[in-house]
Amino acid sequence: MTVRRFVSARLAALCAAVIAMLVAPTTASAGSAVPAGYDLFETDPPSTVFNFQGPGVIPAGFFAPGSEPFTGNVNFGGVPIGTFNGLDTGDADTIVQRPQPASNPPQTVPIEIVALNLVSMQPIVVQVSGQAQEWSVQVGLSPTKPSQGQAQIIPVGEQGGLMNSQLQVFPQFTFTRLSDGAVKTLNAANVPPQAVTLQAQQVPWARGCQPPALAVAGLNDLFCPGLVVNGVTQKRLTVEQSLLAQHGIYPAQPAGAPGHFKCYKLKRKRFQAQNVALTDQFGARQANVPKRLELCNPVRKNQETFPNKNAHLQCYKAKGPSVGRVVAVQNQFGTQQLQVTTPRSLCVPSEKRKVQRSGRKGKFKPIETAIDHAQCYDVVPQTPLQRVGKLDKVKLKDQFGTEKKVKVRDPQYLCTPTQKNEERIQHPVKHLVCYQIKDDKVKKTVQVLNQFERKTVKTVKPVSLCVPSNKVVLQ
């Protein structure tokens, strides 16, 4: 039954893709107009950096009397904007407008960044009268000067083409001191180096966004930069570069891919061991999967949106050799350096249904937005959690109930998007950092369906809260 169900799902997805390929040329054939619109991007932290050096050095006395000049490279991750023009923009943190159509491509059209929301992957350290101060850095757009440029749109075949772009960006940096929340603002339109000119060449684009990219009717119709449609639809990293900065971007993904998860320890039951090939940003290995560990429910944290309610993760033991890397992570709780040690589990996208005491089972509900497999590693904190203010208790609501005051403790695991066997990673940017939580026992009986099994399992107690996070490797 499990095999038939997943084969059917894949056949349905394949049929949908074929239909889309057949319809696309009749809607917008090669050389036809590309309408005006907006392009939605998600920032890739490892390839996004601003160099505060040369003309970009922050001068002495900027942060406080006696502060020394600040120089150095700072990596940035994206913070979702959420909505734009009243429409849901998923995980987009950068929005570029094309105010004019390309009526007869190849053609050059004007472009403008109209929304930008980035944050430093770790605080910068400023010396003030011999004392070190930590400041977080947020990047938006100058309120006094627009960030504009141009793009050349070149059709290649019927499904898309290439794009060359040049964009003069006037960022505004907002620095927040972690110790007391003091704020300093630097509008790059008013001080050297003023504009940062970002250029990108030979960027692929497709005629319309489709999964794993986010499609928003009325915003990014019939044009999707960074998406390749060639048998298998996939997102392609674009790195826009200048002398002082570079900005790595992917097409934005839907919200909730992945979302927050509340993970429950399971009562031990027999499991038929599996052998799989795993590839993630730390390397490739063959892994033995001998038993179940946790079931992770999608969860609403506080009053945040909760779009991907049926996307569960079933986690299985999958030990391996230590990777021995140090990373910086950034999420809603703050920033922190973690040492990544040994892999401990493989979490598999799963459907779930409740099992009543009578034995009656509910229905499996399909996952709304596809999520990736995740390989989770044990971590050892290298720095305290760095944030403005204290981390309060959080409210968590999932399909098992609501807990209003859950204390979030130390990070336990870092989970990376992972290619299992020949499956492709769909959403390479967002990781999960799982924090230890302590809560009352929760004994529920549910049935889980995934690529490994259809099995009835019993929860014991909640053990962790997993939070979508940006990550960059430091060493």
C-alpha cells in the first residue's frame, strides 16, 4: 500500500509537470513578451557578504564616543518579508520589481529593489574605549534614494532563457547593541561608498514559477529568474557581485518549507532497518537506519502563521562519523556558534493520521508544500545565544494540544536539508536548529506514512522544538 501510494503521487506530479510543459509554449512561446512584475528571492547566507573595508569602513566615533573604526566581512541571512502588496510572499527576503514589460525580447528593461530584509549571521564586535561591544546588523533599503538598475532578458527555447543584470543598491544598515538595545543607523546614500553595484551574468529564468519555487499570481507571473525547467525543475543559485559585496539568492520558497516542529520521543517498536545514501552540505555517506527516534509535528509558535500543517517529520537513528565543523546559525531566537559533531538521525517527510481508542483511523492528509529530508547532527554550543533581551517562554500549538509556557533550553541538533539516494534537495537555504524543551508527557497513538513505512506509533513525551534557521560554516 505504501509503495502504491507514493508511486501514484509521483505519477500525478509527473503528469502535472508534463501538462505544464505542454501548456507553457502556448501561453508564452519563445521570443514572446515578458510582462512587468516582481521577482521574489531568498538569500543564501554562505554567499552573501558585505565588506566593511576601504571606502566601506565604519568611521571612528560612529557607535559611541571613543569607538574605533569597524572593518571586516559580515555574512547576512534573510528574514522573510511575509507579505507584499497584500499577497503572501513565503520566505522571500528580497523583492525586485520590473516596472516595464519586455515586449520584444531580447530586450533591456529597468529593475528596482523594492524590499530587502537581511540580518547578520553573527554580531559584529566593536571596540569602544578598550571594551568590546556586540552589535547585530540589519540591512534594508535607503529611504532617500532608490536602488535601481537594468536587466537584459534573453529568451532561449520555449521554456525560458537567460538574464544579465546590473543593480545599483543603496543599503541602509541598522546596528543594534545587544547589551541594551541601543540603535545606530547608517544610510549608505549619505556616506561613502554610497552605492553598491551588483552584477550577475547568464542567470537562467523560466516562464512561470513552479515548485519548488513560489508562484504568486499577480506578482511573478510568467517570469521566474533562478529557476531551471529541464526535465526536472530545480532552483539555481545566483550570486550578484561587486567589489564590496555579494548577494547569493535563490527563487523564494513557500512559507513553511520547512516550518517549526515539535518533536516527541516514541515508544520503541520493531523497525526493519534501511540502508540509504545521504548527501548534504557536510558531505556524502552511506548510512544504516536501524530504528525510530522521534515524531515531529508541525507546530504554531506564539501567534505566527501556520501554513504547512500536514508536513511531519519521522526521525530515525542514522549514526556516522563526526564532521567537526563550526557554524554560525541565525533564527528568530538570535544568533549562536555551534560545533557540529556526529550525525544522529535522518528525518523523513511523513503524513500522519490519528488512531482512536476504538482502533478507528482518520485520513492521511497530503503535505501542502513539499519539504526535504533532514540529516540531524549533535551540536555543542561555542557561544551563548546572542540576542537583544531574554528569550521568554513560548506558546506551542500542534495537533496534540496547546502549551502556553514552554521553556526553550540549549540547542541539541542542527538539521540540514539532505539528498536521500537520488532525490533532489528542493529548499537548500533553510536548516533546522532543535532546542531542548521540557513538557508534560503526551501519550498519543498515530499512524505514520512515509517512504520507509506505514506504521502505528505511540508518543511518550515532547523533547525538542525545531526552528527554521540560516546557517554559514565558519571553520
